[in-house]
Amino acid sequence: MKKWILELEEDWIAYIFAALGLVLIIFPEPLTDAAHYVIGVGLLLRAFAGLFAVLRFHTEEIEPGKLILYFALGAAVIYHKTDSVQLMGFVWAIMALYEVGEEIDEMIREKKASFLQVLVLTVSTVLAVLLLFSPFHHFAFHVRVLGIEMLLSVFIRHTVVLKKKKKEKSE
């Protein structure tokens, strides 16, 4: 999610993410109750949009194998409704750990790591492990954390965009 927000080209989309982040922070319990619909439908839409892109535009950027994963998870989450919180928690935790691994690989490749990056990766790992082993108790808390992460990413994006604009003006 963080990378998506940082790479957005349109400001209005970033503002939508900021608003969504605030909603996640303020209303985590109702969103947790509806998470199976939101996540399930989101996964199905992603699968169908990817399938459409592959069939229509013959793009090689989309991996069909992942589309099957999105479709299967989306259908399972919707079918099992609120009983799917455990599945969503497991998947969320594994995805978070995977992203931590990717960021560590990137830091090693670039031979560049800041104290803040290491701290964020450590906290992310601890939170993912908590979610992995106790998804029912930690899901609403993680919804709030996601909201905070979204807001911080929008703020960081805004700061980066301002720096780029200042740099372009000075050149």
C-alpha cells in the first residue's frame, strides 16, 4: 500500500487514500465487521480487471497465476463471511512479512539503511507476527495501524512532491 501511495501521480487519489486512512482510524470495528465484503469484492475486482487486461490488451505485466489467487481468496472470504477474519489476518500478516523481506533485500542491494527504516521494519515484523498468531484479537488494531500508515504515506508523498516541485523551479 505504501508504495502505491508514494508512486501516485494524481494528488486527488492521494487525498482519497488520506480520507480512507482517517475512516480506518476512527471506525476500525465496523470496518472489521464488513472487511469480508470489502476485501472479498476488492480481490474479485482485482482478479477480473487483471483478466480483462490480459485478454484485451495481451499485457505481459500481469501474472495470470496471481489472478487465480486473488479470485480464490476473494471468493473464499465472501463465502465464509465473518468467519474469514482468521484467513484475512493470516494473509495480511504473510503479505506484511513478505514486504518486510523485500524492503530488507532493497536495503542490502543499495547498501543503504537508516535507523528509521530499521525501526519501521522491526515494528512491522512484530505487528505481523501478532496478527499471524492472534488474528481475532488484533484485526481491529491492525485496521487502525493501516489507517495510520496510509496517512503517513500520503504525508511523505506530499513532502516528496513538494521537494520535487521546488527543485524543478530552482533549475
